Amino acid sequence: MRRKYIFNALGFALSVIPALVATIDQFPLMTTTGQASVMAILAIVLCCVPFIKQIKAAFRSPSAWMMWGIIFLLCALTRALVDEFYAISMVAFVSSLIGALFFWLAKREVKHGREDSAV
């Protein structure tokens, strides 16, 4: 029975550690601006996929510290993404509002029969 646990531990270690080391070696963890690299974080998460069973078992009855810890880690890891998407979404929102205005004007022109016949 003890060998089963040793083999399981070795299996997980060999499934995760080499991929994790290669990921950390190939992807810089920090960008030149000092923010966490999103690609490195994504690759590290993918390397940890073999632990899904253990993670699911831990989530069956999570404690308060575990939930807050996970939320803290997710917020810390995605902070750089949020800052980038803030600027992107602001520009996209304004441009979409202007586009919607033009769609509304075009619909209004067709409704009132003011469509240009000379094309």
C-alpha cells in the first residue's frame, strides 16, 4: 500500500515538475515593465493540470482561508491583465457607442425613406 503512494507521488512529480521547470526556463515570469507575464502564468497553470483531482477533492469542503487565499492569488495574478483590459475596454466602449449611434442613424434614414438612390 505504501508503494502505491510512492508511485502516485512520483507520477505527479514527473508529470508536473519537468514541465514547470521548462516553462519557467522558457517564459520570463516578469515583463520588462515589472508586471507578471500572462503567458508564463497560463503555462504554469497548464503544467499543474495533473493535480486537478486533488484540487477538486480540496474544493468539496473548502475552508474560509482556502477560498480567500485562492481569490487573493487570482487577483494578484490577473492584476496586470485587468490594467491592460481597462484601457482596451474604455476605448472599445466609446467606439461602440459611436458605432451604435451611426447604426441608429442609418436605421432612422431607412425608416423615413431618406435612403440615397445615387450610389
